[in-house]
Amino acid sequence: MLTMTDNAMGAIRDLIVGEYLPHQAGLRIAVKPDEKGALEFSLASDAWSGDHVIEKEDVRVFLDPGAVAFLEDKTLDAEHDPRGRPVFRLTP
């Protein structure tokens, strides 16, 4: 199952607080419907029907059912770009 680094967890927390989302909100990762092999990341107030929920401490990631197999052996990490915005990346 997808794992998260401390940097990723901090970036997700920062995004959720900055958007004034409810406490059950999280980062949603889904297969991009119009681009084969591409994923899209978005904030969601709650899991969508059928999503797999990964929760570590107070951070939640919602995985679209189509993305679960691809992300099974990956780690979600994050760093900040020069403007301070989080940039997420997946590593094996």
C-alpha cells in the first residue's frame, strides 16, 4: 500500500489548513481519465465512493480504485518549490 513520508504529511496538512477544509479532508489521487498512465492530485473534503483511504496520524490520502494497483509499492514524498508551494512525487 502507498506510504507517506513526513514531508508529504506536512505538505498535505498545510494544504488542508490553507483551504479551510473539514477535518476529514485529504489529498485525493486518481487516474487521469484522458491521459493513459497519468495521475491527478486534488484536495477532497472526504473520500469518494469506492476510494481506498490511507490514514497516518491526522493525514488522509484517498486513492481512486483505478490508482490503487499502480500506487501499491510507492512512497508519496513532497518538497517545496521556490515559491513555497508543495510539489509531490512518487518513488518506488
